[in-house]
Amino acid sequence: MIFLVHYDRKKATLVDFLTYADEQRQEAERARLDRELAQLRQPGEFEIILLEAGSEQDVRHTHRRYFETLEELLRPVPDRAEASHP
């Protein structure tokens, strides 16, 4: 799967998060480029990236800063093995 992340650095907020199937790579790349070009005309600091992962959960785990507040990021992340056992 391919994920487009549009993130506002100044506000530390996710602007948009889109999912594309692997066979939609050209569409995802075009969407990223269109957003980057549109941002050139607007003030601010933005990140617009494409990520590849097996699932959205994987992206949310490996790129937590796009989805969580600073307070949430500072909390320890439980080991996946520990989290699956009560």
C-alpha cells in the first residue's frame, strides 16, 4: 500500500492522509506533486510525502509523529508482544 501524508509542521497537525493501492503508484505520485506545487503558493512549512507499508497500522507505528501529539509521543510505546498479552 502507498500512503500520502500531508503534514503541517508549524501546527504539528496532519492536513491529509490518503491511501493508494500499489497499482495506483502514478496516481499517488501525481497527487503528491500537485499538493507540493499548490503549497508553493501558500505560507507555512509542510511535508508532503509518500510512504510504502503493508498496512496503515504499520505507518502509524513507524511514523508516529504525523499522527500523535508531542505528549503522546513522549509516552513509552509498549512492545507489540506485551500489548498482545493481557
